[in-house]
Amino acid sequence: NKRMMILSVMIMLAIISLLEVNQLYMMILLRFYLLLSVYYLNINRTMPTILYVSIILMFINPLLKDEILSLILPFSIFFMYKPQNKLICSTLYILSHLILPFFIEYDYYYHNFIIVVSAALFLFVPTFKRKPKLLSDDYKNITSRNKLIQRANTFASLFKQLTNIFQEANRDVNVGEFVGYVYEDVCLHCPSRDLCFYQDGSVSRLGKLINKGFKSKYNDEDLKYIKSNCISPDKFLNGINEYKESYEKIKRVNQENSHLKKDLFYEFSLLSEVFDNFSNSLEETPFGDDQLKEHLLGYQFNITYLYKHQISLDVYTLEIGLMDISGNEVVNELVPIIENYLNESLEVISIQDSMHHLGYTSIVLKHQQNYSLQFGIQQYSLEPLNCGDSFSAFHQDNLHYLALSDGMGQGKMAAAESKLTLEVLSKLILNGISLKDTIDSINALLKIKNRNDMFTTLDLCNINLANAKMKLIKYGANPSYHIRNGIVEKIATNSLPVGIVSKLKMSSYEMLLNNNDLIIMSSDGTGERFEQIINKNIKLFNRLHPQEISTLLMNQVLEENNLDDISIVVIKIVKAVEDLN
């Protein structure tokens, strides 16, 4: 805007200086130009141009003093009032010239003509859509710093977590497994196995030689002993040589995996340090408490006050006092800017500009989600301190995520795998990474970390609290159940767990939920009769909280099965009270 104004003024002055221009037409066009500038850019931006043009005109012709005063004096009224449309602006512009006879030699025919014609040109020229107010660079830096710090801290934490993963030692190759393979092929059906393989309740020298054959070469004494004491020495030696290739191959893979982990550990350590330093440098710069107010000031809104009233966890109101603003500007400019900054939807409750507000407009905005969630979880663990299932609940804007992950097996390792899956999932999603990219990243991470010997399931429920739209995404997870008006719908997908194959096909189930709908998610420890247990107790669900439902289901599942870690999550969608009336 500044560049366009400077360029147009220079061109206008060049035309005035170089060409013989009719004064009447020049003043009409000049007033028309300034009127457009005041309306679309406001008087604060236009006044420097008016003064600059006035000085130049005085140098060109000192006799233009009255003409310059007839420009400056009427436009000063726009400091006191900002017109909301072109008709009001034209009317105000014409009426403001009533003061001119008191200050200059007023030629009624001449001045009335240029005033009315310039106003008519302005009034009938096509209306241009006003561009949204642009945030100045200074305020952009201030108001974005909080979000940047938060994201930098999250990524630093994530990279530290990844670094710890690659510090974990590789699982050693279990030579006992390969000893067992040779025993099954060579000794299991041998009639003298109890005499030569076992001796006095322990493994004989022949059994120990099988173990030695995988780790080192036989010497002449070992070979002589085998040929002297084994019924089938050739079969014995061939079996060891056959399985030794597999043993050595897995050992080499583990060594390569160890080198890969060391390289990745080094790279992730560097990235983690970079994010830590970046976050610390951001935190060193001070910034005020009232971030939203600063943000709006950066958009040139004349704010008198701004208060946030927290009614409940998800409901709050914003009370804002502003000068020189219309209802259209509130709806079309102010509210979208605040919503974009907060990443939340707002409802305009009231706009008041009566006399008792002392010249400012009082605005009340409210944020309230149309739906809320109730959920309950019950877990059973074979090991008291380490449940292989993990659960996570988090939200981003109107989207609420509930995720259940089941690590392979039980115990500490399974718990670590499922917990890692959900922690990385939540951190990436909360930092704006798409759901598909997030799951692909988790899959790649687990595949590198575990080399296909571990995997986890992922059961993800995503509910939009603005419209109650649900999305279910499953990777190797147990079926879920949707319950509405006493009717149970089973939701199952055929997909592999996370961390097995390089590329996962993302399949999802989507539907709109109604008030009091239930979603039940569970791990595979619930057993084959879980659906029957749900149908058996469905009449009790209406009067129970989701936590009570999960407890009821868990008690009945444990009566039939307790051989695995078990998790049951029950989710209920509830419509806002205001919308029910």
C-alpha cells in the first residue's frame, strides 16, 4: 500500500509539473484520489500523503494556498469518525466542507462543483473488496513465539526419546534355539538319546558339542569323540553345519543392525541438540502475558480491554472493548483473525456500542464445543507393574483422539513398545503432522528398531467434537463395537500391526455419532466371547457411566479368560445441554 501510494503521488506530481493541467480537473482528481485513500486505507495512512502533496503544490504555485487549505481542513473530520460505507463517507465528506467559508475565500460555484463531482466519482466508482488487515512483522514475531517454543520443545523431547531407543542393546542370538533344532532333527528319534545326549540328568558331552559347533570349530579330539560315541556322526555334523549358516547369518544381521543403530543414534543426538538449543534461544526473549491482545494490536485494532472468562474446561468467553469498529468488521475481520490465532471456533454473543460504553464497542465471544466425551478404561495385567497394553487420550482443536496399543506378548518389553507407539503418535499429531505421515513414521521407526521381531497393534478413535464425526483406524487391532439404541454394530478391519511391513495401507471407518452413542475398544485379551458379553449386558449401559461399563465388562471377561493382558475402553458422546433444549 505504501509503495503504491508513493508511486501514484510521484506520477501525479510529474504530470502536474510537466504538463499544462487544468486546475479545476486537477483538484477534482486529487480530491477523488484522496477520498479513495481515506476510505480504503484510513486517514492515518493518508494524511502524510496529503501533507506531502500540499507542500509540493505550494512550491509549484504559492497562489494555491486556499486550494491546499480546502483539502486539509475537510479531511481532518475523518480523524473523529471512520465511515462504514461509501454513502456515509461521501455524505460526511460533503458536509465537512461547510467550515471552509470561515477560513478561505470561498467561491461557491467553483468549490461546490469540485466537491460534488469528486464525491460523485467516488460514490459511483465500483467498490473494491477490502483486503484483510495484515499483521506487522514485529507483532508476528512476538505472537508466534509461544507456539514456536512449544513445538521446538516437543520435537526436542521426541528426538531424545528416539535417541534412547537406539542406545538399547541388540538382542543376542539365542544359540539354544539352534541347539534345539539339531536335537529335533538328529537326536529326538534316536533310540540311544537317553544314553548319549543326557547323562545323570544333565546334558552329556555330545550335547555340549552341539553348542560348541555353533560358536567355534571342532578340533581333532572333538571329531574323534563324536565319531566314537554318536550312532550317526555324519548326520550329527551335517545338521550342525546346516543350521550354523542360519545362525551366522542372523548374527551378521544383528551386527549390521548394531552399526545402523550407532549411526542413527549419532544423527538423532545432533538433531536433539539442535532443537534444544533452538528452544532455549527462543525462551530467552521475554514476551507479555496478553498474547492475544498483542496479536490484535498488531492488526491495528484499537483495543480498550480484553478479558477471558473460563466457565469450564472447554467453555470460555472473550470480552473485548474496541474503538472505531463496526459490526461487519467484527464478524468479517476480527472473529476470523481470533479464530485463526486460537485454532478454535467462536460464536458472537453480543455487539454493543450504546452511549454508556463511553465511545467503545463491547463484544462478547464464546467458545463452546457442541459435543463432549465421557470415557472409561479398565486394564488387567499378568505382570502387576508392566501391562503390555497402553492407552492415550489427547485433543487438538475440536478433534479428540483416543488410542489403544497392544505390544506383542506381555511384560516390560511389550509395555515399552506400546507406550512408545502412542507417545510418538500424540507428539507428531499435536505438532501438525498429518495422520497418515504420523503412522508411516511410527511404522518405519518400529521396523528399524525391532528388525521384525516385535510389533504393536494400533486402535485409534478420532472424534470431531464440533459435529460428532468419528473415524476409526485399526492396525492389527481387536474389533470395536458401536452401540446405538440397544443395537450393537461390530467394526473390524483386516490389517497388519505396526512395524512389520515397510508400507502400511491406511484403512478407516467413518460415521456420524448421535447423542449417547457408545464406542467400545479392546485388546485381544478379551477373548472370543467378548461380543456375547456386550450383548448380554447391553440393557444396563444406558444408566451407567463409561467407567462403570468398562468395569462391568472387565469383571465378566476375567471370569472366562485371564491368560493375557486385557484392556477395555468405553467412549460415550454427549451433546451440549444448550443444543438439547
